[in-house]
Amino acid sequence: MCGIVGYIGHKEAYPIIIKGLKRLEYRGYDSAGVVLYDGNDLKLSKTKGKVSDLEERAKQEGTSAGTIGMGHTRWATHGVPNDVNSHPHFSNSGELVIIHNGIIENYEPLKKELIKRGYTFKSDTDTEVLVNLIEDVQKKDNLKLGKAVQVALNQVVGAYAIVVFDKKKPNELVAARLGSPLAIGVGQDEFFIASDASPFIEYTSNAIYLEDEEMAVIRLGKELKIRKIKDDSLVDPYIQELQMNLEQIEKNGYDHFMLKEIYEQPNVIKDTYRGRLHADTGMIKMAGVEDNLQKFLNANRILIVACGTSWHAGLVAEYIFEEFARIPVEVEYASEFRYRNPIINKDDVVIAISQSGETADTLAAIKMAKENGAFVFGVCNVVGSSISRETHAGAYTHAGPEIGVASTKAFTTQITVLTLIALRLANAKGTLTKSDYFRYLQEMELIPQKVEEALQTNDVAQKVAAAYKDASNCLYLGRGYNFPVALEGALKLKEISYIHAEGYPAAEMKHGPIALIDEQMPVVVVAPKQEHYDKIVSNIQEIKSRSGKIIAVVTKGDTQVKDLADHVIEIPEVSDALSPLVTTIPLQLLSYHIAVMRDCNVDQPRNLAKSVTVE
């Protein structure tokens, strides 16, 4: 959560920071702030609201001059979103200023001790406690800023990414991380600090990603120093060349990032299997799988841990792995898995799925699995992210930056990677016939084309959205592989339109949810002509007899469901196992258009953030 931007160099810092905050606003957007050092004093502007509100406030207050500064866009944890709780925060002396992403869990005892020592607090935040703790350490032991930060961080419990500035050291910024990402852009006589690389990609292609429990002292005209917070040992900085480009993080003519990302799916699915899928030779090549093939083949079971949309992708994978490779699979919410004393064996393979690669609960589940001797495989989208470093092996999804808070292309690319793994294992184990194996490989190559066809349902989805934009509740039903799609469709609707929605297996409807159905209840049924088709037709008839409004996603040319449904959205024919890659498309479009018609902030839905780096 929260977005951090810092700059030290020869350019004016304000425009760099503001532009960077706008790019990071997907991480949190209930308040924002900026502080600049103009050579004499620190100038601060902060406000409840979005970065655009901060721009207006800074203009009114004349906060714009200086070649060193930092900014923050917040997702509230401690203290309600208001001007006072917004970052940056000053120490009592006014000499230190900090921005912070994460949670200091022991802030209350630290705060009580600091109050005894004469410190006062203006905000409800744990961050103000941290900056005063750093000041207290600095003054008590007469330490330089870097050392004071290090000593203070050894006293805190929790997660953080921080940037600290000391007015007495006007050519220096100190940055540190534990459990929350932080990147340093290395330019020509200038440095950039940010939660990810998007704020500085037009200025430099060189980045250093701090590891957990590392801190950096960044001085103008001097070599960057990175140290371990625990033992003060020096770390050799590893400079990576960024693969991201500016075009990927711009809207490119689309009204919203979410819509752009929905329409990117044919290309990013192709990018995800490019170089891995060779249908003509019948080969799947994934280094992380090949290097650890025996661990997968000898696994007693596969445990999948994830949160939110990634959890739904894991549910799809459960069907695919068990069907193709005949390996038992359990799918767990990472947030529950880590706390319920789970049984993890050395012969288990744990697959951790996360778009950002920074999800706190999933990272904690990974650490638990490793401690119990399991082999851990990561599936994530962000190169160099924490999950990619913590896992034993993994595979990137190659979706490109996903800015919209509600995941779309992340879901389909995760399913793509997981399907490739399942097919590779099935071929190695001989659990699929050669003809079925080749058929699936060939069909995988056609999926981008079928997704392109599914995107042509946009106009129909828009008309359906107009009919149900004022609904208070919505039910989503699916069977087999498309039950997780129903869950994902319901999640998308509630995330961005704030309509209450629930997903169920279609057969479970009669065990409770059918009580909700009346003429006011829209029911979205994912009903392609597949294995359970006759059963789902029966479920639709049950809805029809109770006057529910039926929106059906059907295979092109379907007549049976079409005669029963109030609205149909047609998709191309696709096999059961690969159908989630296609059936999810019209549900994404439907949610998008309903949210737009309800005048909701599609890319930045209330109370949500993209990268959930706190528990």
C-alpha cells in the first residue's frame, strides 16, 4: 500500500515527484503530500484526497522550489484519511521528515516511551512515532542520520519502506525497506527513490531494488552506500536494467487503465506463452519447471496460496492440475493459511501466486512453507519482486504493468502460466494421451485469437450494463472450470461498482441463494456448451421459474439457453479446461461498463489499493 517518491539531484524535484505520485496512485489514494528543501528550509504541502488535490494545495501554498524532496500517496492504516494524518511527517524539532509505507506494529509502546521523554504527536499515525524515534536516537547518541535510522529500525516490529531527510544534511536521503518494495533509480548525478520504477523510467533505465532489511544512504556526488540494517555490513549494489517502458504505463487513448488492460489480454497472453509453448514440436519449455521437474513429479500434493483474484486463478489451476496431471491440489487463502498451523510436508510443492510479487500474506505463507521444507514455486508479474526472490523457483506472467486496481490481465496470464505447467507435468507423467496433449497445445496458441473475439462482445456488455446499473445485488453462477470465473466476475463487480455480488457453483444455488431470487435479481450464468451444459440449463430454468433476470455467457450459436435468458453474451467455442481464459472477458467488460455508468472511479475504487503489502 501507499506510494513513495523521492528525488535528489540537479533538476527541480516538484514536477518529478508529482508525476511519480500520479503513477503510483494505484497503490493508495486517500491522501497525499510533498516536502521540498529549497536550500534554506523545508516546504510542506499535504491534503486529504488525490494527487490532483495536492497539486492545488501546493499551488496555493507556493510549494514547488527545490532540487531535493519527497512525496507520498496514502492508503490509510493508522488514523483516518485527513490532512494531519497525511505524509510526510516531521519530527518534533522540525529537522527530520519522513515518508513511510507499511505498519509499525509496536508503535504504541514506542509512542508511550517517547511521550515520557517529552515528545508530542499531532497525528494518529505510526509514522510520526517512527520519525520521532529516529530523532530521539540521533540526539541521545549524537549519531549521523544513517546510523540513527539503522538503530531505530532495529527497535521496531513490522513492515516498512521509508525515506528520511535531515535538514542538517541537505545533500542526503536515507531509504530503507522491510516487507515493502523500494527501488532506487540511478541517473547522471541524480537519484530517484520510489515504490516501483514507474516514476523514473523516462529519466533512467538503471535501478537498484533494496532487499529486506537493507538501507541506502544516498548522497549527491558520492557513491551510493547500502548496508544491512541488522549487522551494518556493506552490500554491493546490484544495478538492473529496467524492462518497463513509458508506453506501458500510459492510457494510450483509453478512458481508463482497466479498459486498456482488458484489451491488452490477447497480446499479454501471447507474451506469456511466447518462447515457452512450442505446439509444432509438442514442447513446453519453462526453466523454473524443467530445473525442478522431479520435485513436481514426486509431489504428494500441490498447495496453492494466494489472495483475491490470484486465489481465483489458483482455483482454476486446481481443476487443471488434477484433470491433466492427476496431482492432488489444495487452494488456500494465504491470509488464513499462515495463521492456522497448516500441515506442510517436505514432499509438497507450494505454488504462490501474486500479481505484484509483494503481497504480505502470500510472502508470509512462503516463508512458513520454506521453514517446513516444502519446495516453493512463485507465479508473479513483477521482475525482481519479493516473491520472485523468496521462492525457490518460479515463472513470470509477462502481463506488463497493471495499473488498474481491479486485476484483469493478471488473472488470465496467471491462468496461462499455470496451464502450461499442468500440461508439462501431464506430458511427463503420461496422464494425458498424446493426441489430447497436442490438441491442448494447439488450442493454447489460438487463445489470443479467441480472446480477441470475446472482446467483440463489448457493445453487448454495454447494453446489458445499462439495464442493470442500478441493481443492488447480483448473483454469479458457474460450474466446473467456470465456477472460479463466477467468483472472479462477482469480485470485479463489487470492487469497482460497489454492487453487492456473490459467486456460487450453479448446483449450490438451490441450497440457499435461490431464496434471494426475484424479479429484481440479475443472475449472471457462465454457461458455455460444455460437459455440464445440461445441468446448468436446468439451473437456469430454476431461476426463470422464480422470475430472476438471466444474463448468460454462452457459446456462439447456442439456442437452448438463449431461449431462456433475458440477455446472452456469445463467446467463441473453446474446450472446458481453457474456457476460463475466454469466459472471463465479457464479465470484465460488464463490470467495467456498470461502474462507468454508476460514475465510479474505475481505476481507483474506494478503500482498495493495488499492492497489498500490509496484513
